[in-house]
Amino acid sequence: MNITIGQVIKDLKAGIDVAAPTVDQLSFGHERTVVTGIVTAFSATHSIIEQAYALGANLIVSHEGFFYSHHEAGDWLRNDAVVEAKAAFIEKTGVGIFRFHDYMHSYQPDIVLTGLLRKLGWMAAETQRAEAIVDIPAMQLAEVADYLKSKLNIPYVRAAGEPTMLCKRVGVLVGYRGGGSSAIPLLQQQNVDLIIAGEGPEWETPEYIRDALHQGHSKALIMLGHAESEEPGMEYLAEMLAEKYPKLPVYFLADAPVFQVF
């Protein structure tokens, strides 16, 4: 039985309620097209699209937007050479691209958060809608940073706190959930020692940590990076799709970190 792009999208959305408006949509390709292979990725970058095409996969499930905005690109990208070259390449290859963001985060538990916890070996965590709390063997902050780099195969993390501080109770947040309204209540009400997040406004949680340290509290923060915190979820999604469609090739593709530390 042939599986169409529309069927994959229908299956991904099945049983999940998401309030309108949503950013999740098929931006390239046609629902009636028969799927030859699926690629999951944090973002459908030009490089990812090239790799998908080379693999013979004609559907990319991308968590984030692929034209540099959470919502559809506005007039500020009109006639942009980079955008035009990327769009032309997508049209040339015929690859379909489905954005899977709001629905993905609305699964219970959140697929993205679950993917990160699985990668870290922290599946015993207590998960809520947008965060997880896990009790770990006591480790110094610097040791936790090394553990994260090793498990996620990333070259660096950013940390705020005393390197030798012992961390035992950890709050985990993915993507852009590292802002004050999400992270600080975990530090206050759930008595976590350490927040691990993708990213967030740097004038919120990091400055709270700064003041907490100044007042003598043992609190810390590690920022993984947005992609670095969510790519494990896309890898987990690839496993889910491979199980759902055993006769279809399914690949998870990751880009190298976009930032370098000099």
C-alpha cells in the first residue's frame, strides 16, 4: 500500500488537539504525492534538503520554520537572494516539507522533551506539560556540563553558576522555554538546583541566577542551544515513524552546530 504525504500528516495529527492558528502546515509538495522516504530534522536547512534529495526521500518533517521566522516570512524577506535560491532548489527537487511544531509539542508527553530525556538517560523524570524534573546522582555543575556534551555529542554548553556546586534536582526545558516564567517557578516552587534549557531571553533566567548566587543561593543554569535541545526529539520522531511505516526509509538528519566558540 502506497503512503501519501497527506496520510503521514494525518497520522502525525491524529488524536492531538491544537488551537488555531497553528504554524504546522505543508509548505511545499502535495498531499496526494506518494512518499518515497521521510527525513526528520530540527530545521529544513538548504543542506538538509540536499541530503534528503540525495537519499531519495521526498518528505521532510521539519520542527522549525525554514525561512528564518517562527511564522510565515513577511515582506522583509521579499526578493532576498538566499530565500529565492532555497525556494528554487526546493521546487527543483520536488521535496515536500511539513512543519511539525505545535502538534509535536502537544503530544502527552511532549515528543521533543521525551526525546531529550531519552538521550540523556533520564526517563525516570517526572514530566509535566512543558517541563520535566529529574533527581540525579549528585554531580558538580561542571560534571553535568560534561555529561550533557558527551550524551548529546555537542562541543559546548553555556552555564551560569558555581562550577563546583552540587546538582541533584534538575529541571529540564526544551527549545525557547528557558524564559523566566517557565524556569524560575521550578527554581522557586519545585526546589530544583539546576535548570537545563535550550534557550530563552538572557535578561530573565540568567539574571535571576546571578542575583540568587549573589544572595548565597545554590542555583545554576545550563543553556544547550535551541537546536541542541530539540534535535533529540526529531531523532525520536524518526524512530516513531520508522515503526509506523516499516516499509518506508526514514532518516533523522542533524546539522552541525551553527555557532562556533572563539
